[in-house]
Amino acid sequence: MSLLVLEGLSKQFGGLAAVNNCHLQVEAGQIHALIGPNGAGKTTLINLISGALPPTRGRIYFDGQEITSLPQHRRVRLGLARTFQITNLYKNYTVLENLELAVQARLGSSFRFWQPVSRERGLREEAEKVSELLGLSARNHTPVAQLSHGEQRQLEVGLALACQPKLLLLDEPMAGLGLEESERMVELIARLGQSLSILLIEHDMNAVFRLSARISVLVYGQVIASGPPEEIRANPEVHKAYLGDEGGAL
């Protein structure tokens, strides 16, 4: 059974169809990339899947359950977590404090005076495990404002991981990164993909073809092709969408 299924999903903004009768299936245990030219509707589609926007038409199924009308927080509880193109962190808090808040949001811990100490210790330990997975343990007590852009992007992924998702939605995680930072992010996503399903939106084609088991191509809000990386690389319609003709190479 597919982990995520979109059936005829559409989103209209006035006369503009940002997503238009989109069909997509994401299998469990895979890194599935969603690519397309600027303005193709990729981020709008992620907003529909995560619940940030309601669809105009169509249905969304996650882990066998229809979630089309569910609010964002209930989708998170079912196992859908996402990152954003622009970092969304508490800049004056430390790395560990940001992760603790994310764990707290999932567990419902309140930090009230009479809260059991053992529970808060568990919260700290879980945050430390996520930080270690990110490769940020040495920066645990550093305020986020002092991190590099690449480290902030890694921490953004960590906030989503703290939700313990079944499917992680990554919206351009390498945006604005240099070569070394991009390589670290690729290595992180590859590690996560060994135990987690990922839907990846990314413009870095080298990273997409290195990481993905399957790639779908979105153009004008519709999926025009979906398949293994080499099949997508050889698809003339994909070349035309990116290059304006059938020449060149992705």
C-alpha cells in the first residue's frame, strides 16, 4: 500500500490553477523527489499535503486514511512532518532548546512547576538523540543565531524529526547552501532515508538523482512523469519542460 496518495488534487487562486488535477503516489521506505521548473506548483502541493492550504478539489490519503479535511496538527500526529524553504527557528534559543520545544509539542509536556523531573529528563534525552543524528551535538548549547546557514537548515530538519514522522516533507532543504553545506545535507538526507520515507522538493538535480529511488515531475500543477531516476533523465517531456526542447541533459 502506498504511504501517500493524491487523487485529482487541485488548488485554484482566483483564475490561477496552481495545482491542477494532480495524481501522485509515494511508497513507504523510499526517498521520492518532486521536481519541476519555477512556478510549477511544488510548494503549493506541499502546503496541500501538510494541511497549510485546503484543496479546491481532490483527495489526500495518508497511511490508508483520508486526510483531505484534517487540520495540520492532526496530520502531524498521524506522522506527517515538513520543513520550509525559509528557516523557521527560535534564533535566541540554543540548538537543544529548539529541539526540546519540538519534542514538547509532540508529547504535550508543559514545563509546569509540578511536572515530574523524570519526564523532562526524557525530553532532554530525546532532543539530544536528534541533535546527534543531525551531527550538531557539539553545538547543542549554541544560540541558533550563531549557527551557519547550513547548520540552521540541518536544525530545521531536526525539528521535523522530533515529531517522529512516518513521512518527512522536505521543501528545498539545500536552498542557499554552499558546496560543503550541500554535501552535508545530502549525507543527512541519505542517512534519514534508510529508516524514513521522504518526499523531497529540490532544485539541485545532482542531489535529486543521487538520493531518490523515484522522481515525479510537476509542470503547471500536473505530474507529467513519474519513475526511477534514469527513466526520468531520459524522458523527452521532462527535457522539454526544463530546457525548452529535447536537447541537453539533466
